[in-house]
Amino acid sequence: MKLYCETCHEPSLYTVKAILILDNDGDRLFAKYYDDTYPTVKEQKAFEKNIFNKTHRTDSEIALLEGLTVVYKSSIDLYFYVIGSSYENELMLMAVLNCLFDSLSQMLRKNVEKRALLENMEGLFLAVDEIVDGGVILESDPQQVLHRVAVRGEDVPLTEQTVSQVLQSAKEQIKWSLLR
């Protein structure tokens, strides 16, 4: 005989529903949603305001809100959120949050505040992409994230290189092709 449980859920790799960074007014600096729980920007912004209003005055690290598990952390004028479903493991979500925060802390040289973050948004995007992909947690070690972000950051597109950098790169490529 097989028992059916409506509240039991199959384990899934898709653990993260969203990663948010809000400023101290509750305005979005970064948001990445991995499913369609909040399909429109209007719904996302309303959810973000709600989450900020419920969490910005408390010292706790976890909240249950609108059927979702929310882990969060604040630093100076930033609020970091990692959101999962109500049945998601809080420790896994907290590992993602800590990895993101520690990675950014090292990238920004311990200066985790709004201005420094806005000046290094490319690093933030790369770090988030290394930590979570499509809601699946890929990495929870900030050192590995920093290493991968540094490697990806070295591949500067041609449009952002100076003329001398492009010429030097071309010389290197020609030299190596002649030596083969």
C-alpha cells in the first residue's frame, strides 16, 4: 500500500527561487528570479517592498513570507536576500547567502556598501552566475567563486581593450602561430 502525502515534496536541485540586493530604502539594486513565482516586474517590486518592510528592522536571519523561505543579511546600507520555497533547507539557502556576501566582501575589499557595489556590478553578476545557475546551487565556497570570477574577468572583450592591448594580443597570437 502506497501512502500519498500532499505536503511531501520530491527533492530537487532547483533550490533557489531568487537572489535580491536592496538598498536601505528598499529599492532594488540587483534581482535575479529563477522561476515564475513573480512573473512581472510589478509583482517582483511589490514582493521586494514587502520583504524589505518585514525584515529591515529585525536582527534575525530567516523569515517565512508569502509561502517562501527567506534568508537575509544586512551590511551598512545593503540588504542581501536568498529566497527558496517554504520546504527548502534553510542551511542550503544560508550557504548561498554567505558565499555571495563573502565573495562580494573580498571583491570589494571588505567595503560592502552601495557605492562600492554599484561600481563593481560586473563582479556581482559574475559571482551570482558562479554561485547559482537557473536556481541550482553550483558553488558555496567564496574562494572558488573569486577564482572563477577572476579568470572570467581576464577575458576582456575587444571593445573594452585599448589599441595597444589589442596589438599586443595580436602579436602574441601571430608569434604562437608561427612557432607551431
